[in-house]
Amino acid sequence: MRPSENTFPNARILVIDDNAENVRLVQRFLEWAGYLNVKVMTDSAAALVTVKSYGPDIVLLDLHMPKPDGFEILAHLRGDESAYRSIPVLVLTADVSGEARAKALEAGASDFLTKPGEAQEILLRVRNFLETRRLHLEVEKNVEQLEVRVEVRTAELSTARREALESLARIAEFRDDETGQHTQRVGELSERIARALGESEEFIDELRLAAPLHDVGKVGLSDAILLKPGKYTKEETQAMRAHTTIGAEIFARSESPLMSLARDIALYHHERWDGKGYPSGLAGEAIPLAARIVSVADVYDALTHERPYKEAWSHEQAVDEMVFHSGKQFDPRVLEGFLTAIYTERRRLAA
């Protein structure tokens, strides 16, 4: 290979051999071939530090050296946690035994040549491995760029999803809460309860998005029922309760975990711990945790805010009522999380 044919003149080449004459010889014909960044060393003990600081594109490595020898250096470079696993390593050794060759290749050597070797053959191997290295780095760069694009797109989709879910929740809520704040408050309180219970951040994040959708099924109810100021008849009660199954149906065709969580909340947030709720009469832990949490947040917010059929209760009245129903309407553990969450928040606001 002539210097004019060198397509990688700036490639960083590291030669490690304890024989000074050998490294000088290899350095000379590499530089003759037009490589401008050739680094040679005879101290194998400093090899790994040099690899880290120099960042070679290829390593030419002798096997039989004082500790660490070439096999040990290879083992470090090819270790599971090594950042240098992709660097080509061309073994140059005077050991012509089949055992040495097999051991070196098994240890992760990219190829194996015996010394002194022909300069042209070594140069061809170096060029081929540098081409492989270039392709590998291009793939890595493309993957990194793709990952960045995916992260950006995921963030955009997450924002769009959040906005879509919030809008969907408000569609139902504006019909019996002109401010549209009930869904937001239920989502925020559900988040605080889940955090007080020690749930995972992933669960908390999805619950914060899904909880405001608990009453989305109200879009299927008539205003005559939804806005009625007095007590419901038996038929009207049945019609009102249908908002749970209507809400579940809205999310039934989606297989995403978030939509499945929203479905569980919409369908089961009126179930009771004692099994006397609706629509399925589930009891205890058969009720999904998210629905048990939202049930507590929903009732508290409904009690403490004015509705078409009632005046707002005080915080103390609402808490007393809910504690009375612990183990009946509400999961006792979730209610404890609720009490922790609201009193932590009240202490924060009072500070």
C-alpha cells in the first residue's frame, strides 16, 4: 500500500510490544504508509492507561511480555464492562504455535499475525480493520442520532398524549363542574396518595395522567340526570352508574398500559372495599389499586366542593366521614396514605 492510497491518515494506531526494535520497525513502515498518529510503547503495565487516554482506532499487540502480557491486556479490552470492546486488536507475535493462535482469537483478538511478518500484509490488515472501525463508529453515531430523535419524538408524543388526556377528562367534567378543576384535583391528590404509599415513580406518573379520566363515561349521560339537583329515582341511579361501563368502553380497544390503567379506574372507582359497590361488586384487593386510590381522592374532592346536589363540606367533616367508612367503602391502607398525603400538604402550606 502506497502512502497516496492511505484513506485513514489520521487514524490513531497504538503499538504495544516490549521489544523496542520491533516497535520502531512497525512504527517506521506505518509512518511510511502515511499514518500520522502512530504511538508505540514497550511498557505493557501502562497499556490500559494509554488506551484510555489515547483512544486508539486499532491496537497492534504482542503476546509474550512482562506482566501484564498480551492475553491479559486482551482480557481487559474485551471484558463485559469494557468501553473498548469494539477496538480492533491485531496480534503480532513470534509465537507460531496453534495454541497461542487459538488462545489469542478466543480472547478476542481481531486477527493473528506472526513476527516479523510482511509489511504489506500488516498494512493491508490495518487498513481493513480501520475500515471496519470507521463503519462501526458510523453505526454508533447513527444509533446515537436515532436515539436522540426517538427521545425528542417520545417527548413530543408524551406531551401530546398528556394534553389529549387532559382535554378528554375536561370534556366530561365541564358538564357538571364549570371550572373543570375536579379532574385536575383528583389527579393531583391521587398522585400524592400513591407517593405516600411508596408506589413506583412509573405507576405514579401514569396514575397522575389516568386518574382525571375516572368520570369520562359521563359524556354518555343526559343533562337531565347529570345536572339534577335532587335525589335520583331508582332508574336514574342505574343510569348514572352506567358512566363506569361507558368510560371503560371508551378505553376498551387500546392495549397501551396507560389506557388499560385508565380503563380500570373508569370501571372500578365506585367499587367498595366491602364488596357493596358497583358495577361488579368487587371487594378488597380484587379492586385494582389505582381504582382504590382514585375512589378516595374522588370522594374527598366531591365532599369538599359544591355540587349540583349538595353544599361543600369542611375538610374536617369530610375526613371524619371517610375515616368512618375505612374498611367499608375504602381500603384502610389507601385511606392511611390519603391521611398522610393531605396532612403533609397542609403542614407544607402552613409553613
